[in-house]
Amino acid sequence: MEIKEILKLADDLLVAKTGKHLDYLQEAILRGTLEGQTYAQIAEENYITEGHVKDVGSELWKLFSERLGKHVSKVNFRALWESGQFYSISSSFGRDVGRVGRDVGRDFVAVNNINICQEPHAKPTGTQQPQETPPQLHLDLGDAPELFTFYGRTSELTTLQHWITEDRCRLIALLGISGIGKTALAIRLTEQIKTHFDYIIYRSLRFSPPPDATLTNLRQIFCDKDTPRSSETPLSQLLNHLRKYRCLILFDDVQMLFSHRQLAGQYKSGCEDYHHFFQLIGEVSHNSCVMLLSWEKPRDIAKQEKENNLVRSFVLEGLGVAAKEILSYQNLTNEASWQTLIDTYQGNPLWLKLTATMIQELCGGRVSELLQYDTIILDESLQEQLDRHFQRLTEGEQKLMAQLANEPEPVALPQLCQTSHLSPAEVMNAMQSLVRRFLAGTQEREGATFFSLNPVLKQYVKNRGLS
């Protein structure tokens, strides 16, 4: 019997018993065992702990033991297979594929992978019901950064968790300027809500992959579970998976899909079909959630969230008082000055970490020593970070940022139009773009909207000699 046949029999067994297919780790354990690998080798190849591999393997051997009627373990599984004794399981599998299984309190009959719901049976009295095997989570975080520290964000986590698990939002944009902590928040969120999902997938779009490449990559995760019909498009195949399974897909660095020197949210050549993809995710009924992480608000979100309550955006602000944990971790002194430092650098975790490193290296960790200067000091790495934002701007946006950098107070649109060399239409479009890039702040006052730059951005513009 070939390995593929063994995997097929094991998959049939799990479907009959739990309604779930073999996941990637269960398949890896079976393959590795048949190929003579140790648990440690299987764990190393799959980037997980040996203990977790042993736990999952133990459940598999238990299932095989029940079907074969004799003890099966990692030690004797290969020998049973090579001796032909494993063939005797196949008929047992075949009989069970059509039997009644359990799925969250209701019965289903699995026939050719189609689940037909039936009325629940009455539970016998006086007998203990067998425990159900919990669904296996497929966690594919790809190149997501490892989360070593996390500060605050309790209310943000609560809100996002409610949107996803209670409101069942289909498309969420997690937005904010670079360094504000979007990726860290998203990863921590997945840890809190992972039990609600069959699949959690993280992908970075930092290299602007074409839409077809992204869809193909995602479909490969499901390809061992479902055979797509040849008539289906890649996008329709993915949508079918999002209906069949409860998935959470995180797309990071979405801003890299958008053009430089164009107003915010305009797709690069070759990336335009992402618009159709994100639009369908928000409009079509499915059981999953897609989260877009970006420091530039996608136009798809700006339009859909006004029409569809299942599409929302969440703008991440500074850490506030929780940022003191960063300064404490960096062993800074002059604690009475910490809040001033936090306010100056907008509670941005990355900006504060870079500045704290500079304070340690140049001021012996004394915060008050850095704050004594009349100007805001920007670490070279911080300026490089802001360069990435500034290089994406249109000429009109750059001119407006220079204009706002010289204003001591927030400015309303009419005043900007009067003092700018741009036309009113150009001013309005450029300001809307700056707001969507989180480079210009807004505040409502006296029945009007006022615009400004935060102190760090003002200093950055002055350092570039543009104001």
C-alpha cells in the first residue's frame, strides 16, 4: 500500500469520526513515521515543539488502534504497514465513512465529503457520552515576526475580538502610521481568538506579489483537503474555502500594493485585481474574516465601510500610558519626564524604542537630558522610516506638508486654499490623501475641520529643508 493510500484511509477515518480532514501536522507525522523519522525530526521540519508532535501523534495511534483491534504506536506502525496488516483497516474505514458523526451538537452523514444534517438523537440517560475530538487548527503564520514583547492595547484587543467573533465582520482594515504596532496587535489577537477558527494564515505583501500569486499561495494550503472543480476560477475556489471553513487571513504591508507619487490607495500596475478581491471578500457571504494591515487606507475599505456593516476600519493610535513599559524595559531614568517623552513621540512604540536607544547611548539613560533641547531630536533610523512615507507622496502632498509644518496652530481648509499655490480641488484631494496616509491629523472645532502635523512630522519636514 502506497503512502498516499495510507493518508487517504486516515483522512476517511477522521472525516467519519470528527467531520475534519487530516491537517498538515497529522500528515507530516504519518509520512515521517513511514519514512523512519523521529518526533524530533518531524518537529524540526515543521517548526513546532516535539511535545506538540507527540500529543498529536498519540491521538492518531489511538484512532488506528481502535480500528485495527490491536495496539498501534509509532514504534510498530511502519512494521504493520509493511507486513500488510494495515490492509485490514481499509474495509473498516470504508464502512465508517458513511456512518453518523458528530459536529457541534448535531449529526451529519459524510457521503463523498458532503455533510447531510440530521435531527439530533436523544442522549441515553445514565450513560456517559464519549468526548468529542476537538477540531485541529491549521496555523500558518508564514514570515510573521515573532512577538517577544507586547504592551497595553487591552481595549483595542477587546474591540477587534468582538468585531470578529461576535459581529462576524468579513473584512477589517487595521490602520496606522508605520511603527504604531499593527502587526504586533494582530499577532497577539490571533493568540486570543485562535480557538474560533479552522485556519489562521498570515501573509506579508511587502514585495507586491501579483494577485494570482497570492491566490495560488492561499489555495495550496487547502489543496490537500479539497479538489477544486476545473470550471472554478482561483478566486471562486478561495471563496469556497472561506465558506466551508472558518478562516482568519491577515494581509500585512498592504500599502506596498499602492503606487508611489500617486494619491493614497491607487493600485500599482499589475496589482489592480486586488481591488476586485477585497471587494468580493466584503460583499460575498462566507464564514471567514480577512484583515488588512496598512499605513495607507485602501480605497476599497473607505467605500465599503459606508455601505456594509461587515466591513470596518480600525485606526491604531499611540500607546498612551502603556508606553511607559517600553521606557522601563529600556532602563531609562527621570521617570517624571517620561510622559513628556511619550507625548512628544506620539506614543508610537517604534519611535519611542529608537529614541530610547539614543538616550541610552548618548545620555546615559537620562530622559531629561534629551528633553532640554529646543528642538525634537529624530534618530537617524526614525528619519529613514519617515522617508519611506514621504517618498510615496505626490508633489501637492509634499507642498501641503511643508505648509502645515510652518503653521503654529491647526488650519482649516479655506485658509489652506487661500495660502497654497494649489487649486482648491488639488488641496482637497491632497489633504484627503494625507489623512488616509495618517500623515495629517484632523480635529473638529467650531463647526469646522482643522488639519495639522504632529510634532515629529513637523520636525522631519524641517530637517529635510522643505518648510
